[in-house]
Amino acid sequence: MSKFYLFGWLGNILSARGGVMDFESFFGSGTVAEGAPVIPISAQLKYNIEVICEYIVKKIPVPIRDFTSEPRLIVIRSFDVNKPGCEVEDLKGGVAGGSILRGVLKVGQEIEVRPGIVTKDDEGKLMCKPIHSKIVSLFAEQNILMFAVPGGLIGVGTKIDPTLSRADRMVGQVLGAVGALPEIFTELEISYFLLRRLLGVRTEGDKKGAKVQKLAKTEVLMVNIGSLSTGGRVLAVKADLAKISLTNPVCTEVGEKIALSRRIEKHWRLIGWGMIRRGVTTKPVT
């Protein structure tokens, strides 16, 4: 571990004393990481990065891939690949980038994107119109594919209006087979677990990080569900259960895990995680 402290000092990131405190708080007895292997690295100086890669390849088993279920891809990037001044006949549809969770996507396949286009009616209620399109191309790095399977990042070329996909506007959406995607939720009921102390907050001397306070009714959190980051207002709290109203609708399913963050000192800090038990859904507009 002396190398770990030395690397932190050389990178001008971490003092030796701070390194000891962080190590004890993250990997000490009583934590979930007790007894876990520790690989000292320096990202700035690129020390031991190859050791991390070797450990991942040799020690961590490859997850079982599901090729038989209906395909589902979470969108983490989206682009308009058309250059300014492009001729009308040369225009291309939007491109979605993400990771396939299950199933197989094929060129020529009809797809659906949820929640799709989100608007409000006269009463202020959210309305979601899923986007229907067709896959025209598949890419993995520089390789052109005819079909794509789970694992790694995939670029999906579609016939979607590029104005809907430019500048990552589709981030948080879910792409999959028509009629096979989960429901769209506007409110969630979750069972949650809070961290004992805040992570990533500077402390003076030997002081430990501040304790995470319990959820309070009406407070606003940041909720991460899949690739979507959205605001969530706490409507009710009881024991380890909470009801949260989402700022943006999300396509998800019961049993999905979510991350909870709270605004602390002008930064969003992770305070815990939860699992969806049920919620309020909205019917998509056809």
C-alpha cells in the first residue's frame, strides 16, 4: 500500500494520511468491501492500469448473455451525423449509441423508442408518444455489423428525424422491439437504502465524512435510472419505503435498481440506492 500513497502524492491528488483514511473507510472491517482485493493505481500517471485490465479479464467471469429475449438497448448517446449544408437526398436519420441489455438487434428491424416525444396536455399532465422507426445500420467502433448482441457499445443508425437525436437528446430513452418495451412511469414507489456517510466530500484532519440524513418529504433528489438522470420529489417516506414523483417520465420495470443523489454544497452527492417496487404509469399516445 506504500505505492498507493506514493502515487497519490506524486499525482498531487492525495496525501498519505488522506489515503490511509480513505482506505480504512472504504475497505475497513465492517464494510461490504472487507477482504476484497485492492489494486493500487494512479490514473494520472497510468500506473497499474494494465494490472486492472488483467484482473478483470482473468478473475471476473463474463456475465451470461441473453440472446433469446426481445432486444432492449439503453441509449447513452445520440447524434445527428449530417453535416451543415448537406443535400436533402443525402440526409441520414438519427444515430443512437448505447449498450444492449438483452436480445439481438438486426439491420432492417422495426424498433420502438420509449418514452419518445414528451409533451404536456391542457391540464399539465405528461404525454408520451413513442418513436417508431427502422434500423438501417449497426456499428461497433469502426466495424459495420448486420446484427448486434449484448456486450460493448453499439451505434444504431435509424430513420428517426435527426433533430430528435442531435446533441444527446435521446439520452435516457430505451430502444427495442415494437410492443416489447416496459411501461412508462411518472411516479415510483421504491425500497431504498442510504449510505452511512457521504462519499467524495472533503473533511478536515481525522474527521469522518458527514452522516447521510434521512429522506424528507417534499425534498428534491436526483434519480438515476438506467441512463436517465432526472429530478424526483419525495412525496412520502415510511421506514425504508419512499414514493417519488419524477420530473421526466422513464421507461423501466419493477425490480430495476436506481441511484439517489442529494444536493450538498452545490454538488450532487450519492446518498443511496433503491429498487422499484411499483409506480404510476402513463399510457403512450398512439
